[in-house]
Amino acid sequence: MKKTILFSIILFTIFSLPLRSQEGFTVSKSETQMTENTDKEKLVVVWTSGDKEVAMKMVFMYTFNAKKNGWWEEITLLVWGPSSRLLSEDKELQDYVKDMMDVGVNVIACKGCSDLYEVSDELEKIGITVKYTGVDLTNFIKERHVVTF
């Protein structure tokens, strides 16, 4: 029940945001900033889907806007599994990831996963930190808020 409610809240939040436009990003901080930020507001978004639509219309849109608008103090995007292959092959997604890094999203990729798809070098060229992340993910789960797509 709690997962269903949380998922509904996330979906409502995501789909109530305007999409990123070519001219810039349309969500203003004054309209969307949460009322209070604390040192403990850290989010990890674990992106596992190999589906571009999921990336563009859920994962990236929420992650970018959440950081840009200060909804979370610190955000890490963890590229895990099939998402690593998709990202290595898609220039539009690569540009979006660079935009996220420019606003302060920490982007890392699982080396074990990206090695399986033989894309570690491509991800590093984008500027992504590629490393073994099993221990990192375990610590994230214990210490932070984690959402998986």
C-alpha cells in the first residue's frame, strides 16, 4: 500500500511538470521549490530500464528538475543494467545527462553492468564515473532515499 501511494505521488509529480524544451528548461524554482531543505535530503535514482521513453519522460525529467529546483540537496543518478547500453548509443540521452551533470547531478554507472554490454569506455567519454557499484548501492539504500526506474 505504501509503495502504491509513493509511486502515485512520484507519477503525479513527474507528469505535472512541463517537458524540457529546446530553448531552456521551463520549470521555475520559485514555483516549485520545496519549503525546507536539510543536510539529509539525498536521493539516489537507480535507472535500470533500457526504454528511452522511460528515460526521457520519467527518470531524466524528474532527476533534472528535482536538482535544478532544489527539491533534493544531493542527487545521484546510478546507471545500472540495460540503461548503460541505451545511454551509450543515444546522443539525445547523452546530452540530457550532460545537462543533469551541469546542474549538479552526480552520475555514476555500474562497471560490472557496462562491461557486460561492452560500453564502459563510451560512458566514460560522456564524463560519467564508471565503477563497481554494488557496495555503493548497498550504502545508498542504508543511508539515503532511493527510487528505481
